Amino acid sequence: MLRILSLLMLAWLAGCATARPDSSEVVTETFRVPSLDPGITLYVRNRHLAGAERFAPERVVLYVHGATFPSETMFDIDLPGGSWMENAARRGFDAYSVDIRGYGRSTRPAAMSQPPADNPPFAGADDAVRDIAAVVAFISKRRAVARISLVGWSMGTTFMGKYAAEHPANVGKLVLYAPVWHEPGLRAPPYSGAYRTGTREQIRPFNTAGIPKDRVAEISPADWYDKWWQGNLATDPEGASRNPPVIRSPNGVMRDLNESWAKGKPTYDAAAVRAPTLLIMGEWDVITPPEQGLALFKRLTGARERRVIVLSEGSHSMGVEKNRMHLIREVQNFLEE
């Protein structure tokens, strides 16, 4: 009996050891992955512990950005507490992020160097899912796993939700942070053509939307914003070279809002999602209010498990705010269950 108890205690301690953050070096690898469409190459970042090469499927995760900014500046920016992907890597995860075509360091089509009105919008949900499919296939082959977990932010939740609905066998768990689920009547902000631009001053109000005015400096410190903004510019040298510097973002998501969501036709079938799903948002989110997450929750009828978490004192951009670690830990807890 004592021997059995000793073995059980050792097994329990081993389990605790794997759950605690590892002090080993976290390495960064980058890849250029061909999309399913010719001429499009996708920028993929990977963070994992040095020396780790084999991972269980439930320890592999892919992150994707929203409508405007690349994945790097939400999921792999070094703010207090460490980057989101670094935290996942220290927990023993193989963490990846991808920039959809037209974003960040992925292929910027020639249309983005021309006046926006000269070309139609691109990089909506259909294009995004083709890019995600290529990256999931790349990761699955690299790590010899049949499925991985997915995390999307904002409009990226429509990308990941659509992929999960159309490829249920490839998805372990699904996390939708600040999920989009608009009811009929919504229209996109005014836009024209293939892409839009935003300056530092134009984007700051979006970045702090919903935060009480007297707490903006506390919740979203100016020096954090400056670091985040410079990180965005670093992924868009052409936009950064303009006067004033801008971030360029494809308008495919705006077309999705106007031509699908505003007409009561979501870009994906929520009932077709099968993976355990977490919907998580901040109480101050006025871009995708918590009510949208609750509306989506009711439609995820095919998911084996689904839950909603609303975090206090966080906005749409909570991942780069003071309380960012609350968000990161809750997502990590769900992925590790």
C-alpha cells in the first residue's frame, strides 16, 4: 500500500510539474507558408520551449488577428507579464500565429500599393479560411498531429469559427476572444475599395473604446500603446513610410459585414462547430459587446461543450491592457483542461 501511495504521489507531482511555467528558453521560429491560392505566402510565427519537437495535439495552438492589426501585436508583443504566445510556450505549448493575406508580414497584394478605390475588397472570411487551412495543414504535418486548437480575436473569430465549422475533425478546442455575432441591421463603418488606412491618432480611440475616460491612462498606458503602435508599423514598412505613418488593412471584413452580417446571413454556420468552445470578452467591450457572445453561445448547438466568460475591467483590446494576464490565464486554463 505504501508503494502504491508513493507512486501515486510521484505521478501527482509530475502532473504539477508539467502544469507550472517552465524556466527553459523559449525560442522563436518564423515560416513562409504558401496559401491554397497561388502567389500568396503567409507569415507564421512559432514559440516553443528550446529542444521541444514533439507535442500532443491538445498542446498545439494557432492564433489569428482581427480586422485591422496583425497577429504579432496582439499575441506576441512583449508587454508586462510577457507575450501571450510566450506564456503558452512556457506552459509546454507549441504556439503559432498567422497573418492573413494583406496583413502584417504576409503577402501584400499589389492592390495595396494603389489607391484603395482602384480595386475591390479582399481578405474576407472566405480568403481567410483558405489561408488558415494551409497553415493548419502545415502545422499538422510538422508536428504529426491530426488536430490543433484555434484562438481568434474580433473578426478573427469569424475566420476561426468558419474554419471550425467546415473542418471539425481538424479542431481540438476553439477560443473566440471578443467574438463577432452581429444581428441584422449592423453596417460597417464607411469604407472604399481594397483597403483602408489608420494613423496613430485615428486608431487610439478604437484602442481605448469603452474604457472609462478617467481610467484610460491606468488601463491602457500611453507607453504601452506607443510600443504596440511601433510594433504594428514594423510589420507594414510601406505604410510606415507614408506621411503621416499608417497601418494598412484589407477591406474584405468590411464587405462581410455589409453584404452578409447586415443582411442576417452570418459568414459561417455556428451550429456546425463541434469543438469545445470558449467565448471570452471584456465587460467594457463596445466594439463586440458581451451580448454578442451570448447570442453566439445560443447558436453553438453542435459544440460538445461551450462556455462564456466576461472579464471585469477589460475592453475590446484587453490583450494589450493592464488586465491582460486575466484574459491570457483564462484562455490557457481552458486549453489545458
